[in-house]
Amino acid sequence: MLYEELLAQAKAVPVIESHEHQVREDERIKQAPGWPLLIDGYARSMLVSAGMDEQWWNKAWPKEKPAVLWRKVEKFFRRSECSSYIKAVKIAAEKVYGVTHWDEDGIRELDKLVRKSHKPGVNRRIFRDIANVDHYHVNALEGGPRVAMREGDDNEIVECDLSTVQFTEAPYSGAEKINAIAEAYGTEKGSFAGFRKAIDKAFEKHARRAIAVKNQSAYFRKLDWAPQDEKYVSQVVNGKVFGGGSLTDAEKKAVSDWAFIYSTAKADDCCLPVKLHTGYLAGTGYMTTEQVNPCSLEPMFRLFKNVKFDLFHIGYPFVDEVVSLAKHYQNVYVDMCWAWAIDWEASKRFLKQAITAVPHSKIFAVGGDTFYAENAVGHVELARRGVATALTELVEERYLSKSEAVTLVKRLLRENQLEVFGRKNTKKNMMAKWAG
């Protein structure tokens, strides 16, 4: 069967994940969570969507005994277990720990095995030995303000993004946030000049080691960035942010616009791709769908023609729009990170559509967007199955030849990522072995 052949090839590829939020291994070992590690995240959101009380979960999971906690969430799990989110959890439990039965005995066994896993080398063992991941890109979310780039990861399997969201978020948080950014980089507090210099310092410190720039401003604003006069922005920051005034929505947007465009210009100077969250927001109960529409970004694609923009999560549910953007703009790429777990069927359709409409060199087909290695295993497996399924269907529909499908497996899971992002931080890796 063609599907089995393509899936076997996909599983043999040491994939390159374009996006993760993985906690640092030493922090994971310190936290030492049990079986809820597999649930607390996207799967938790699915259980909430099915009726679970999220506030109850946040209080209960760290202290309830495994079987007791399971009894209280089982009905929500059963309502959701055909969803991609829960499929990813079940795949992870089976591939990492050999647990396939979701009942009280299975949960006790899973909890015991997860707690035993918290030892040095756990991330490399799971990513390399179980998931066959060459390396992954981390967008760190720790710190206050969030760190621009994290230190202390395993250099053999981790590359790091330079995060700029703290700069574009600052005007929505006020003087304290801007001062915290200035303090983090040793620049003048209480002034626009100090804020601007902090962005300069962040790039001076991290750009050489960064694999890309990452921004997820879609979580708090529309993606309708627009050029702003720097003198005006300076007056707003100095006169109102640090003058005790209250910014209007238009003024907050203006400062945020300036910070994004200034940061993107720095990325351009450093020849760094810019990764952008587009589409669906994690969690439940607060999204304004039109806010996350990637079409709002078109002025930026024209303004920064030399910057490679990587649009995350297939812009779901704006799937057709993302295809059209990548087709029209030379500097726009499409990223399937997280997408397979959001909506596996939509992602399969997207991949088929993108292959027929977009240069296939601009498609990144795998990325977990998860916090623990186990979760990434499930997301990567869904991606491999999805790639094999989409390519099989295109061959069966007489659109692709078998040889074309075979070539695309490595392209989508590995080679495109290497072409666009390259390697920076990792000293040793699987590339030479795979090439040989």
C-alpha cells in the first residue's frame, strides 16, 4: 500500500520542528509533574470545551491522586477522545510509555512512569530516540518580561528564536513593563530612548545565535501593523506612558506598531526570518476570530520584501487566505506547527491545497508548539501520518506521481526547514549521519 510506504519514509526522516515552547529540561526535572503533564495544555482546553471546569482543574491536578483525578475528568475525556488534541495525547502515552488503556489502572501506571522520567537526558531521549527529531526551535515564554532568548538548553537538539513580543506588548501593559525591558538590557528607564535602545541591545546580544525572530501579538491585538512617526511615538511614551497619563487605544496601537516595525527592520538587518502567530488562539472562551486573520499582514510583506515571513498554524481557520498569501508573495512561507493537533482533517486538506498552489519549498509541515517532550511526540506523529495521507491522496487522484510524492516527504519534514533557517546553535546533530 502506498500509504504505508510513504508513512515508513516519513518515520525514517529525522524531522526538524519549526516551533516548540518546551520548558528547559532542568525546569521539567524540578517541577516533576505526573500524568497530567500529558493533559495540561491543549488537551486541557479540549476538556474545558467539553464541559470541564478549568478553575477546578488548575487547583486539582497538582494535588489529587492520579486515579481520583482521572475519575473526575474521564467523562470529558471520553467526549473528546476523537479530537486531534486527545489523539496526540493517546499517541504520546503509547509511544513514550507503552500505555494504551485509559482507565484507572492505566492512569496509575502512566503516572508512575512519567514521574520516573524526570532525569537528565530525558528530552534528548524522547525527541531523538522516540520521536526521531533532529532538532527543534524553541520560543521561550519564561521570565518577566519574557526573555528575548533563553540560555541553558541542550545545544544538540535545540535552536532558539529571538522573541520580540515583549516589545510589541509593552504599550498595552504600561510604564512598568517598558521599564522592566529597559532594566533587563541595562538601558535608561523612564524614557522612549531607553526602550528603543533595549530593542537594539536585544538584537546585539542574541541575533547571532537566533534561528529566527518570533512574535505572537495576535493574542492581544489585530495584526494590522502600520508605519508610525517615531517622533510622535516618542512623545506618546515620554509624555503619557511615563507622564502618568492614560493611553488611548490608538496610541497603544501606534507604539506597538512602531515596536514591531522597528524590530522587523532589525531582523531584516540580521537576515533573520520572522515567525508570526496567525489564526487560532490557544485556550478557550476569549478569541475574536477576525483579530487573527493573516490578511492584515499584507502591508508588512510589501514593506519588508527581503524578510522571510513564516505564517504559523496555517492561519486556521483562514486556510484559503494563507494559501493565497504564500502563493502571491515571494517572501511568505506557511507553517503547519500545531495545526495537525488543532484540526487534523483541515490540515490534511490544507497540505494538499498548498502543494497544488504554492511552491512546495515554502511549506514547513511539522512543529509541536508544546511544553513537554511527550506532547511533541504526539504532534510529530500526527504530522507524519498527515503528510503520508495527503501525499497518498494526491497520487490516487492522479495529481502527483509516486516519485514526486516520495521526494516531497523529506522536503516537507526536513529539507525546507534547513534551507530557510539553517543551523546556528547546535554543535553536534544528526545531519551528517542522515546525509551519509
